[in-house]
Amino acid sequence: MFTPDRSKYPKHVNGRPEIDLSSGKYTKVWHGPQHPGITGNMALEITLCGDEVVESITHVGYLHRGFEKLMERRTFIQCFPIVCRIAVPEPAFNEYCFSAALEELSDIEIPEQAQWLRTFNLELMRLSSFLMWIGGMAGALGQGTIGQWCVTHRDYVADLFEEMTGGRIYHMYMLPGGVRAPLPPGFKERAFKVFDGIEKMLDAVDKVLYNNYVFKQRTQGLGIITRDMIERYGVVGPNARACGVKRDVRLDEPYVKYDELDFDYVTANASDAYARAVCRFEETLQSIDLCRQVLNKMPKDGPFHTKTPNVMNWKVAPGETYAKAECTRGEYGFYMVTDGSDKPRRVHARGPSMTHAICLMEQLAINTNVSDIAGLMVSIHTYPPEVER
Amino acid sequence: MMLEKLKQTFTVTEVKEQKKNLTFFTVPKEQMEMMLITLRDHHDYKHLSFIVGIDMIEDGVFKLTYMLYNYETNHSFGIHCNIDREKAEMDSFHHLWEQVGTYQRELREMLGINFEGSPRLEENLSLDEGWDGPPPMRRDFDTKEYSNNTYFQREGRVNYDPREYMREQLYPTFPKTESDKLLNGGGKK
Amino acid sequence: MGPLGLKIIYTLITLVICGVYGLLLGAFMAKTMARVQGRIGIPLHQPFVDIIKNYGKRTAISHGIMFYLGPVFRLTGGIGTLVFIPVIFGSEYFSNFSVAGDLLLVMYFIFFGQLGMALGASEGGHPYSPIGIARGLAQMCAFEVPFALAIIAIAIQYNTFSITEIVAAQQGGILSWTFFTNPFAVVAALLAMLGMNMYPPFSIVLAPQEIPIGPPTEYHSAYLGMLQSNRAIFAAAKLVLFMNLFFGGATNFPVLVLKTWAIYMCSVLVGAAFPRFRPEETIRFFLRWPTVIGIVGLLFAKYYLI
Amino acid sequence: MKLKDVISPFYVWKRAFEKPYTNTNPLETRDGSANYRGFHANDIEMCIGCGTCEAVCQNAAIDMVPVEGVDTTMSDSGLRPKIDYGRCCWCALCVDVCTTASLRLTNEYTWFSSDKDEDFRFIPGIDKKSWDDNELGYRRHEGLELLDYKRQAMDHIPFEDSTKSFIEMFHGYSAKQAKLEAERCVDCGLCIAKCPAHMDIPEYIKAIRDGDFELGAKILYATNPMPATCGRICTHLCETVCSIGVQGDPVAIRWLKRYIIDQIEPGDLKDALGEIFPDNGKKVAIIGAGPGGLSAAYYLRQLGYSTTIYEGREAAGGMIRYGVPEYRMPYDQIDKETNYLKECGVEFKFNTYVGRDIQLENLMDDYDAVYFSVGLTIPYGLGIEGEEHPRVLSGLQVLDDATERVEENPNIGKSVAVIGGGNVAMDCCRVSKRYDADVHLYYRRRISEMPADSDEIHESQGEGVVFHTQAIPVRVEPADNPNQVKLVWGEAEMVTPKDGGRPRPVLQEDKIHTDTFDCIIKAIGQEGNYEFFTGEYKEKLETKWGKIIHNEYMQTSIPKLFVGGDIANPQADAISAIADGHLAAKGIDLFLLHPDDKQMKK
Amino acid sequence: MSSKDLLPNDGLSEIDQEFFCQAPPEYISPLPKPIEDFMNWARSESLFILAFGTGCGAIELRPLTTSRFDMYQYGIQMRATPRQSSVFIVGGYASVKTLKRIVRSYEQMQGPKFVVTLGSCPINGGMYWDSYNTINRIDHYLPIDISICGCMPRPESILAGFVELKKMIRAGQCDGANLYAKNFAWYKANQKRIIKDWNMPDYNW
């Protein structure tokens, strides 16, 4: 096989290539922010030598809204509607982490039923997000059909969310003290129907995408995250599990009702884009299974919200904590500091994309073909809004 | 137990066990690097979850929190370190973990902390390239005021405070409560 | 009006019919694709509206004369291809300017458009255009090999470079089609056509995700209108050409519709199922099996059929 | 390259032969789900304009604006939320915290506009929208309580023990209870208008939340110099309009007020309030050391007047001291307040009964202005045959005796009939209970119509007072024992008059009963005593329905003379008297120091 | 045109200036009525949306472009490049950094072009009304044709907005490009007020 002559590539100094754009050897292109191949509103500043990427710099900030500042001037309950906006495709994890941190700091125990409902909501969120991801991954490599199917089925999940929470995208469901509403009557049957549909669709996806010569050709060997990079880059979630590392917050530090569910780590070994895709596919199926388990194990009735202090005057004693959950990309957490007033002193949302989208992506992009940038980008599953918040 | 061991080498103060698997403590600025290296290399705290800075304006310090995680024991350490607010400088740890550089860029941008030697420190991470205000996460920066002065609002909003409105409507002549004065002009909002 | 004048008029009519047919076929295929994706898809008249709208844009900017010439070349290539291909075998009206060596001419025109486009698009100044052009030309070179081999094979087989004669030679029953007489050449050509039609897995040139749509990145308004017109005419021309060369041509429109649809479906069939290849994978692909098959076809024609 | 990997993808075509996913008419077939958070709707009749929705909205999307057709009343600010959809995020917190549950979200979600000036603002319920009648949509679920609807119960001496002594029955809130109760308040401020003294209730409740009792005391004294009194025996009209009370128990405003002032030791008031009283050289005389008089004295002192209070009895407090039994209103609390007034420089002249020990004319001549609030002291008669019987006692007298001689039985015997349904009647019942009497209460109407506070009624019942409602006294007959008396009473039927209005009790002639008691206490109301008005003042003073006519600053028809308290206002309670005093102080100030003021007669 | 009317491409280096147009956009009058009506019909039936997800709104565009709602049946499709697009969707809040890109992308689109805003944020700031980094109302920076409120507006709601947009285009009411040309100085002044490092051409076409 042809291997390019590395000597023509720029020297690396401090891990960065030295590039003289005026030499005419290099082309600089921007992937994004206006670019259909990019995940969300972000940009990659890519320097090419021919078709190969010699440097990629991630630019974020297009979605910066200053959440952490805004939360400093909002009361605890007022923070609740805004936190979910931090990561658009997975709002539930923000809600959960915020509520969990707040409940911990104000010593609130939430009822059993609320914990089940939260588990269900979080797992359904993962399912929805994974569906979107599978579609995106296929789409980024030109298989639009899978994208269409997956997003459609994700929309059926959005219908479930709408029924359950009253909102399609921003559910604003897990508020401090529990959840906002019980499951509507007949929800379980409808949910199972949706799950059956998704499973049927995923079966087709398995045949079409995962047993696909071109897909394998494109993704196998792409963006390999080596074992030692896991610690060094702080890689979490499926990206780490695709490398055979057993890490999952749901199992390591079980929250809500995950300790009562039956599931295991989903791992792969190759650690390339294909392995990650397989991992996520398996996790999608696992999510469906977990959703079913939750619905089956959940008690029929029960209080879904415990009394909190009057939200208009809710003050929390000084303290700090870090609440985390396993979102589709790995460890998602809220670090909250309170100072006895009715507003949080500092809230920090820790999203896995902070490391994945920037230092990891910049590293993985080097020496890949520019055509693979979109696929690589999607394969490490980044959401820019959780980087800049 | 491990903390006891650490205490022999480091000045560990303000230990607080927040929950079963999360402990916070403070070390002086100078010992931070050794602390991180010790925890990472000798105690398996290999995962850096995040670095966050808190503006403790009343104490005149920035409180940096480094959250380390041990995958073997599933325990986290939140390590605090106070640095002077006026002369906000901190050692750069970008050589320990790759993502540290990004966090340090963010801290530089949001709080104005300088990390000598950190790569690409001067590049804005989230803010617009032309941002000319103070570092926005500082407590003395008022985002609402900035927004009001900078961006266009849609006019035509009027708001009435129910208690003021009821006073005007129902008992305009009653001697006005002096509590406004007592509360330093604080009303409902 | 002399016979040439009439010919020109007939050809123009053919051109219009083929253009309309090309657009309709494009829309129909888009609908077929949509059906696979589980949706309704565009209305059949959508491509027409798109073209009208693009011609009706109020502003257009130029990046110099070459930029303007790009689409013109492209359209010329498309029209040029079509006007030398007999559309309906044996029809006086739809035989176009079929001449003795028209196959060579057609081959030339197929490339002419793309090269012209490449020249023009690179003037746009957008870095994606040259990247797209590089990919496009590389891919073209690659699929050109099996395609050329197939063409040469049938030229050897029928001992002629006249499309009309090739079609004539295939008349007389389904088994006399090249498809059955020299399947190797046909397979090689059809594989090349996959690359030519820009359906996945060979759509990297125009890929919206990998690079926003490649060479035409900067083309808009009437330029885009021209490109879209060309797309219809060129697609029709290609399909008719393939039909003529490998599937026995058509003696009337229903047969033409059926056959061209079937040929087009090959691309769609594959396109719906696969993601895209990277450019170098595309090249590797075409230079591997299709080329081998093409050579086999050629040898088959040379040593077996004759 | 496995062949399977090339063949398998063609499975994709299976989908082409199935039904498409597409909804071909999404615009008409997709209503929001049953609890969809769509556009707002508000039940204007139910809404009270408390503004809680506005306060909770983190987007500042809600404005409270006056609307046509809704008048400001004591329990309704007259404002309605106007929502800016350029801000709203449909989080429905406004719905969750809506104190009346009038606000809800419908399942409608489509609103677009091409108008450049369209601001996407509307007042739900007032500006008619297509979705107003959509029944589906988000409402607060039963079981989701973001507000605290349940009041902190106050501990009190159990009923079996409470009747054994005159020790204050209610312990007051503990610090924790007070904080929790204070946290229930939503800061709407509707109560301020309803309070006759317009106390800044939300602010002092906030002071409790913040634990700043000095500030709380300052806020209390800003409108009420008798918070310890009002914290115990106020009629707490404020609680009737409390917005939390619409769906739950109203905030215990009265108890919270008591809590603040209880936190300040009697001697510390001066330091806590830190007031400095100027002196403007003018003198005002005040007749009566009841709440009205004390309040006027305090606010006049604040304005710099030297004030002298003339009181006929030996201690200050008026009806608070002599009309309210000690288990409700301990005397040391009254002393705490009056002592502070003394510290403020108010001069008291006790045992100086105007009209007997000193004449009104003298006061009018010696002082720049005179304020009087002498209260209602003459009990109404029952208007029935035989009520002159010596064993028919006046309620006020019984209470007065109880005050003067707490340990000693004020000669009521062991079985007592109390007639009336007001607070005085309840006090008489419970005082009698404390003297080991067997108490029967007779009231003309139903319990729900009793003018007494519901707490009082509840506690009376708890202490074992036997209630006879719809019972009309017919006559009083002497009993065989001269120390006893017979009450003849009849059961009544509530009859709604033909022209509507309040149902009236009508005596049923066939249901007459006779009971024998040691005494009958009449407690059906009092009227004013105007006997100290003599000469020209008697002529000039205008009265109506037994009350003195005054202008809005409590100035009577005699310019120099101001009035307040029960004798001047229809509520006849302590807080109204305090409010009168405050108003009169301002009136006197306007009268004396602002000669240009048009509102005052000069 | 006098030199006074020319805004300098002052954000650019001298070398770069040559690459860009030096003239402001011009008002372009419509064609004779029947032709214009026909063109408007074509424009309304062929809406090319620029694929630029500027905010949360992008999340609800996905269902719209995919099978469930399939906006292709309404003649609406996504386009990857601004040059070929005719509809710009401001999908929610716009941070200053994004606004810069929005302006550039919008200016690169060829007229007639239409702008649709999604959600509350572009109307009056929405959730981020007090954020230091997001603008409050977009219509001071771009001419807006239709605003759809909601957070986020559902696909159905967006679709309803598009149906309305098509009606308006047919009626010839959408003339944003000309409006932009007419009030060019005002828009530019507003944009420059918040985009502090103006390192892009004033004329982007």
C-alpha cells in the first residue's frame, strides 16, 4: 500500500506543526460554522497539505451564552429552565445533574417514583441522542437514508417525551425535588410500540450500515484513540469504552435507579471510528432494553415530587458538590457551589466535549484525509454547546 | 487514610467530605503541581474531570477547583487552591493532561487568570474575537447592564408592581411606608 | 429550409424533450430515493421550478470571465454529448447529428464539460471548489479507464465508432444486446457509470458533508440554472448513450423511457445502499475490479467475439 | 472484503415497499399532547394579579399591567400578566407557582408573524386568542407543589390545660417554624392594601427569612407601634387576601409579626429601632391610651411634636388591656410597647378622665391640636324583656373585672350564658371557662357568619364552650335563686329575604327553650360615649350612625380636633385604630405645619 | 457614486481589499408584473435553506428535513452553500461571534433572499435577554421576513411559518434584500456597534 512521504510534512514543534501558509504548500479551509458536515455550530480550521490534514484547530464559542454567569443572577428555581438549554440534543442530563446537585446540597431526598421516572427520562434521552448520532454518523459518510430513518424514529421518541413531559426538545421535567408529572395513562404500551419500531429499524440499520463494505472501509482505522490517550486526554464514555476500558458512571457510581437495573459495560477493542460506532449501536439497543426494564419495574403509582422549600424563597446553605451522570458522550456533571443565598454562587457544567472536541479532535485530525474530518468529528460525538455553555 | 498520608507531605487544609465518594480539600498554590502529580501517578487519580475557577470577591481570591477522579475506587478529590485576585497567576499544568490547556484558556478568558506557558492562552475560547469587556465571570461584571447597554431591546414594556399599583389605586393618601428607606431603596425587586 | 435546417430543428426538439425527460427522470429518482428513506419527496415539477427560480434570481456575481465560462462549457458539453447521439433508433426526427465517428465525439464531449467546469469553478476563489475539482477530476480519470475499455471493447466488437451502427447491430432480439454478447464490457461500463452519475459511494465530489458541494460551491443564480439544465440534458444523454451501446437502443419512446429508467436505477439502487468512498478509495476501486473487468471485456471482444 | 458486506446494504430497499413515515398533513393533524406546554391562557376572573408569575419568570417575560374591566380591589391588584413571547421559554414555572391556578398553558403552539412591529406580546384572557378555549395543555399536576400550601401549626397549651390559667395560650413560633412559615410567602404584597395600617408585610417576612429582626422591627414600627399587640390579637384581615390562601392556608402573617417582636427584648427596642425624635415645639393632646391614641402619639413624636396622653385608667392599652383577656394578650407585652413610647418621649397622664378630671375645653386651649380615640364603651342592650336583671352582665365589664382581678372570680358563678358572636363574646366565654364556669354561647345566626375570628371560635369550641347557634334570646326571667337567672330563647330558621341579600334568622315560635344560669353575659356590641363633649363642641361635632364624621386625615368637623379608633371607623379593631392614629398624625402635621394644604380645614 | 457613499472595507488588509467588491448593494426593481408574479411563484415553490444551524433551532429543523415531516414535499430543501440558498434561518439566539458569520453568510446569498427567525430569542432576547454575549433582537442587523415564536418552535410550527412565507413571496411582500440595500448604512452601523473586530469586508458579494 502507498504510504506518503512524511518528510514533506511540516516539522512539529511542541506538538504543533509549523506551517508557512505563504509557501503555497498548504491550503487552509474552514469546516464551519456554516458547514453541513459539522456537528452543531462550531468550526474546524483545517490546514491541508494536498488532501491530508496537517493541522486542525477547533473553534468554539459560536453558541456561548454565558450560562454560568446567567445562573449567578438567577434563583435556584429560575436556573432550572435554563440549564437544559446548555446541551440542546441532551437536555435531560443538565436537568438531572443540576437537580441532583441542588438536592444534595439542600438535603432533599426524592421519592421512589421520581427516581424511576428520572431513570426512564435519562435513558430515553440517551436513546434519542444515540438515534440522532447513528443518523449523523451515517449522514457524515454520505449514507443519508439511515439519517432519515433514525431522525424519524427519534421524533417518535420526542413524541413520547412530549406526552410525558410536555415538551419535545426541552423537557424541563426533572425539577429539584423530583419530576413534574407522572406518566400519562397508557404510556407504557405506546412506549413499547415505539421501542419495537426502533428495534426493527435498528435491525435494518445493522444490515445496511454496520455490514457495509464502504462504511467499514471508511471507518475502520479512522481516528484511533490509543490506550494511553485515554488518561492523557481525559477520554470518557463510548469513546473510552470502544478502547476496551470499562468506564460508565451508571455502573461505577450508580445514580437514581441504575443499581436496580440489569446491564453491563458495552465495550469494543479496536478503538477506531467503527468500534465507536458499534459501541454506540450496542448502547442504543441497551438503552431500549433499560427503558423497558424501567417501565416494567417501576411501581404503578406514588408521589413524584417531594415538597421543596417555597421556590420563591429557596436558600441553600453554603456548600459545594459535584453531581454526575453518564450521558451519551460520557461523564456529564454539574459542579455547584452555594453560599447561603437564594442564588447559586457558581455552577459549572462539565461536558465531555470540552476535551473531546478540542484537544482530542485536534490530535486525531492530524494526518487524516480531509474527507474524513466530518466522519471523525461525528464519531467522537461532540456537542459544541457544552464546551462553551 | 490516604489524606493522612498526603498530609504528611502537603499542607492540606479545609478537608470536607461532601459524600461517600467526593472529598474537598485545599492546598497552597505552590504545592498544587506536586499534589496533582502525586495523586495522578501514585494514587491512581488519573482522570481530571474539570478545572473551575470561582471568584471569591469578598475574600479577594480566586478559588480554583481541580476535580480528580480515581477509576479504581470511584472516588473524587476536589482540590481547591486560592490565588490572589489582584495578581491572578497560576502555574500551568498543561503538561499533565492535554485538556488542561483548554481549561486554562477558559479561565484566562472568563476570570482573567494568567497561566504562564500555557499553549494558545491568548486565544479566546468562547467569547467573540473582539470582546472588550472585563472577564465576564468576575463577580463585579454585571451581565444585565452590559446587555442593556450593548444590544437593542424591543421597546414598549411597562411593568407595574402590584403593591405600588394598589397603593395608588386604593389608598394614595396613607402615609407612605418608610421601609423603602430602611431597605436602602430595595423594593420588591 | 434545407435538410440541415430541418435537422437543426429536429435536434432542438430532441434537446428540449431530452431536457424535460432528464429533469423528470431526476425528480422521479429523487422520489424513489425518498421512498427508500421513508418519505414522500419532492414533487415531480420541483426541478423545473428550481431552474426557473435560479434563472430568475435578481443578482449574480461573477469572478471573472472563466468563472462565467465554466457553466457554459458544462452546458456545451452536455448538449454536445446529446446532439451526437441518436435518441430513437431509426427515427428521422430523433436521430440527431449521428455521424460515423460520433462515439469518439461523444466521449470527447463527456470530458469537455467536466474540464470546462473545472476551469471555471477554480476561479470562484473558494477553497472548496479546487478541492472538489481535484477530487472530481481524479475520480473522472479513474472511472474513465473502465469506461474507455468498455467503449473500446464494443468498438472492436462491432468494428465501428458509429453509435447508430452499434445500435443497428444489436437489433434482432434481446440476446443480441451487448449486455448479453459482451457482459464484461457492460459491467465495466455500468460500474464506471456509477462514478459518472455521482451517486454514493462515488459522490464525494459533490458531498455536502465532506466539503460543501465541491466545484459548484460558488455557482449561483443563472450559473446554477445552467448547471441544473446541463445535469438534466447530460443525464439524459448519458443514459441514451448507455442504452444505445449496451441495451440495444430504443425504437420508440416507451422503450426509451423503460430502458433509461432501468439504467438509471442501477445508480440509485447502489446509491441508496452505500455511504461514500474517500477519493483515493474511489480511484483504487475503479482501477481495480472495473478495470480488470474492462480488460477482460476487451480481450473477450478481441479474441472471442471476433 | 466480504461479499456479505456488499450484498447486505441492499436491504435498505425493503423500506421502499413499506408505508412512508411521512405525515402528509402535519399542520392539521398534530395537536400538542395533553400536557403540552404551548401558549398561555389565563382565567381573568380567577386571577388576582399577585405577580408571582412575574417574579418567578427568569426571562423577565411577564409584565403586570392594568387591564380594562378589572378593578383594583382589596384582594385583587387589578393587574394581569402580559406575556412577551420574545422572552418566554415555556418552562411553565409561572403555571406551577400561580397562586390561584388561573394561569395555564394550552396545547397550541403556532404563532408566527411577518409584521415588523409585531412584538409577540399579549395579555392571556384579555386579548382574545384562538387557543383560549383549548382545554388540553399543561397545568400544575396534583402532587407538584413548588409553593408551600400548608401552614406551620403553632404550638399551644392543650385545651384541657389552657382553661386552667390565664397563661398565654400560644407559645409563638420557634425559630425554625418561623423561618419555614416566612418562606411560604411569595412576596406579592396584596396584603398591604388590605391591612388597615398598610404594614409592609412582605418586607418584614423577608426580614425573618434573612434573620434580621432589627430590620424587621424597624419595618413593623414604620406603620405600627404596637406589633406585639397586633402580633397576638390582630384581626389579621391581611390573611384573608393572602394569595397563598387561595389554594392553601394563608401565610400566618400575624404570628410572624409576633415572632419578630418577640425576638427583641423589652429593653432593647430603643437600640434596635435606633430612632431619634426631633422637637418642633408644637404640642398635641391625646385622649385615650388605646391603640389609636398610642399610635398617634408615636407618629406625632416621630414628626417632632410633644405629645401628652390623657387616660382615665391607671394603665395604657385601652381595650387591649381591659377588653382582651391575658391568655391572649399578656400585659407585659402591652407594657413593652408603652414603655417604649415613654422612652420616645410620650407623656402619659393616667387616671385623668377627660370630662371629669379635666375638661376638653382646657385641652383645646392649651394644645395646638387634640386627638381623641376613646373607643366604644357603652354596651348595647339586648332589647328584650327583663334584661335589667342584675345577673345580666355586660361582657366588657366581665373582661374588665378579669383584668383587674385576675385570680378572683368576677362574680359570674359556675354556669354562664354568653350572648353574641363577636370576639368579645368569645373572650367572655373563654374567660368564664377559666373561672371554671360551664359556658353556653347563644348566637342568632350560623357559625360561619360569626364576626369573631375563626381561630377564636375554634379555640372556644376546643375549650368546651357549648355553642347554640340560630338561637334568639326571647326574654330574661328571674330564677328562683336570686343569684341565678333564666334565659328564654328560641330556635331560629335562616330565611333568605325575597329581594335577595343575607339570610335572616327568623324565630320559630314553637321551639322555645328555657335555661337557667348563674349569669347572662351580653356581648353583642358597644357604642361610643360622647359625654365629655360639652358646649360648643357638642354642637359642632358631627356624627353619623353613632360614629364621628371625619375627613381622610381623621380631622373632625372641628378643625383642631382629630379622631380615631373604634369611635371613628367601622372595623372597630386594634389595627384600624392604629392606622387611624398614623393617619391622624399625618393630618395633624399637615394641619399645623403645612398651612397651604388644601385637604385640611383650617 | 461619490466616494462619500462608499464604506471602506476597512477591516481588511490592502491586499485583501482587492478580492472584494467595493460597492454597496443596490436596490433592484422588480420585473414587469406578470413576469415578476411568475418568478415569485417559482421563488416561493423552490426555497433553498442555507444549512447553517445558528442555535437551538437547528434541532427542530432536523425532523423537518427528514422523513417524518419531509419538507421536500413543500418545495423546501437544504443547501450547503450560501450562494445557492435563498432562505436564511436564524435558529434562535445569536451570539456576537455567530452574528458575524450570519451577516457574512446572509450577504453572500443572492437576492431575492428571505430570513426566517425561530424562537423567542431573535424577537426580544428570549432566555438570554441578559446575557453579555447574545444579541436581543435580530431585526436591527438583518431584514426579517417572518418570525416564528416558540422555544423551540415545533416542526409543525416552522412548517406553518414556511407556508406563510410562501404566500408572502407569491404576493411579492418579501423584499428583504432590497430593504437591506436601502437601509444599508443603518444595518452596517448596528452590526459594527457590536462586532468589535470588524475584520471582514463591508461588502460581501
